Amino acid sequence: MTENTNDVLVRADGLYKVFGRRTQEAVDRLRAGSARDDLDGVTAAVIDASFEVKRGEIFVVMGLSGSGKSTLIRMINGLFEATAGTLTIGDQEITSISEKKLRAIRRDHISMVFQHFALLPHRTVADNVAYPLELQGVGRPERLDKANEILGLVGLGGWGEKLPSELSGGMQQRVGIARALAADTDILLMDEAFSALDPLIRREMQEQLLELQQKLQKTIIFITHDLNEAMFLGDRIAVMRDGRIVQIGTPEDILTDPANDYVEQFVQDVDRARVLTAGNVMEKPIAVVPSTAGPRTALKTMRDSFLSAVYVVDRDRRLLGTLEDRDALRLVRKGERSIEGVVKDDAVTVGIDDVLMDLFIPAVESKLAVAVTDAAGRLVGVIPRMTLLAALGPGPGATEEISLPVQPVPTTVIDQVLADSEDGRPVESPAVGSEEAR
Ligand SMILES: Nc1ncnc2c1ncn2[C@@H]1O[C@H](COP(=O)(O)OP(=O)(O)O)[C@@H](O)[C@H]1O
Ligand SMILES: [Mg+2]
């Protein structure tokens, strides 16, 4: 797939921000290979940062405190001038334009959500949300209408007349988000926007942000020092360390292929269950038969994969259900040619984008490896319980023996029946493969 350049909304190219005196000289020295710590009297807050943020994505900048995240975002919103390098917003290179033009670009494109909400305490919630519109010169009735509409969007319908102090922290930050949305810009900058909130509220806010984003499709640059938050929210993540971006990738890239020891150490305690999806860990389904297969084929497939059942699909690979060994065995013994009458509609399926956290219950309920289906209901993969546990990384349980809910019919019995039978002719000895043999 080729990326259309129109899809890139923010682009940084070799961006530097150095605080102190003789900053150009410091950039020259950094470019020549000097280490950040070798520079005297200056702080190189951002060093040679290059990245592209695509329209509609959540791009997370993650790093420890002091790694340069806020400085980076402040260059994007024009609060800091870059010491070197270029920054492009839309099709406008902003590092070389006039103050006036820069202000216009900020106003038209960029809104910011702050860590400490920065609400005006003596104004009502609705007036806070309407504030950017007031700055744009929108009349009061119109801007209050708009404010109340957006408050509804962030789940605060009916709270417009309250003062910020009457709201909880999480609600205040939703006001902060509503205010950022009011200006209707395409870029939302969020600097540690949830970091001041209690963990549970924070989770809720993260989920709400994703919900909101599904509706609004903004371009969001989200800064956090919390890798779990980064992994949960980010379409892509830039990991910063000491002013430099050390890796840019999807959460899966960063989790499964960390660029260096630093990132690897960081990802060790990530909550993989919230990051990895069914699609990330699924395996090729082997125990699958088409609905046109005969019972012998189905039984052989089960025997070869040591399973008590198989998935049955139609000719477009859409999942029809499961077939159990004892039913297949019975059909073989009766000399039946078709399995269609005994396919059970009890397949436990999950979506390809479901996170692992949502797979535990299906995994427990399923007699087979959980079936992963795409939007069209096609069987695209399976997730055996062992795979699910292994994907969560080392830990208790990962190596434990897992008992199957249904014990397969012993292969010796299956082999006997297959040997004694052929399609269209029943087996003589009814004792073989009977329920007692299980
Ligand atoms: N206005 C400033 N003047 C001087 N140094 C600064 C300024 N802003 C940030 N710094 C320094 O730049 C580095 C990066 O800071 P910052 O971008 O705030 O990091 P983060 O947001 O990742 O915590 C730090 O060493 C910080 O002390
Ligand atoms: Mg910061």
C-alpha cells in the first residue's frame, strides 16, 4: 500500500530544540556526533526528531519525565521556536513563517488539552467550553448552543450551568476535552491529559477518548509517560529518551520488536492483555473441514490433530459450526456420506481486533481453540488456550497443564473404525467406538 502524502498532517524533519546560549553551535556539535551530556551550559531537549503524523491517527509520544515530550509538543503548537529542522502542518512549513501566519495556523488547526485542565474557575462549564468560540468572535447564543452540543458528546449533557469546581477531576478533564473540540480544529494536542487523574477514572477517560475518536476522527498527538496508556491509545507510538526518538511503531511493533534494550526494559511490564489483539496472536486453523467433506475426512482430521472436534466452514470459509468426534464416528459407522446434519452451532468466536483481555472467557467456554472471524464471518484463525497464555508473557499459569473440557475419543478407536469402514457401508461391530470406549 502506498501512502498518499495528503494523509500526513504533521511532519517533523530533523527537529532540534536547545535551551541556553549559543544554541546553533550546540546543534552543530550534536550533528557532528557529540553526546547530549557533553554540551556545556545548554539543554538539548529535543534532538533530531523526525516523524509523520497521519490524518486521523492517535500518535503517542511516550518517554520518562525530562525526555523532551512537552518541548516537542510546544514546538508543534508554536509556543517554542525550533532551534533547527523543519516542522510542517498541513502543507505549511511553520518553522520559517511570520508570527501572524503562525497564529492563524494554530487557530485553524490546533487545540490543546492540558494536564491540569486549565479551566476558568469563575465561568460556567458551558462558558469554558465556548471560550475558543468567543475568541473567534462567535456570538453568545450560537457558541452556547455549540458548547452544549459538545458537552453532550463527552457525556456531560446537562452540566453546562455548573462551575468547574462542582465537577469531579474526570469530569473537569472532559470539559477540557470539550473545550478543545469546540474550536473544531483537526489536530488535538494532549500533554499528559490524563496523568492527574485517579487510575480508574483514567482508564475510563482512555476508553472514552477512543470512543470519541471513532466518531470524530481527529488527528491526536497524545503525550504520556505511561507505557500502558501509550499502548492502549496509540495507533503508533514514538518512544523518546533523553531528547531523542528511539523508536516509532505500532504498539505491537514496540511490544514484540523493541528497537533496543531501553525500550525492551520499558515494555517488560506492559499489560499485554490490553494491547495485543486476536489478530496478533492467532494461528492458522488446522482443524477445519468444509461442510462438503465426508465424515471419514472429518474424523481423520480430528485424529491427526488430536482434537475432539473440528470447525466446519462453507465454501467461502464462513464458519458454520463444529463437528464432534463421536458424531463423526457415529456417521462413519452408519456409513453416512454427509456431515451437514450433525454440525453444531456452538462455535465460540471472537473478532480479529478484540484485545486479549476479552478472550479469556471465550477461551474457557470453547471446547476448541477459539475461532477468530473477520467482519464477513470467515474463519481467519484460531487461538488455542496455550497460545493465549503464552502471548501474555512469562508468568504463573503460562506453563501449567491445561485440561481439555472434552476428552477426545482415543485414536486407537478412531483408527479401528476407519479401518473397518468405508463410506456408504455401515460398520458391523457396534461395540467399537461406542460411548463405553471413551
Ligand atoms: N523553557 C525551558 N528552559 C530550559 N530548559 C527547559 C525548558 N523547558 C524544558 N526544559 C528542559 O528540557 C528537557 C525536556 O523537558 P520536557 O520537554 O518538559 O520533558 P518531558 O515533557 O518529557 O518531561 C528537560 O531537561 C527540561 O529541564
Ligand atoms: Mg512534559
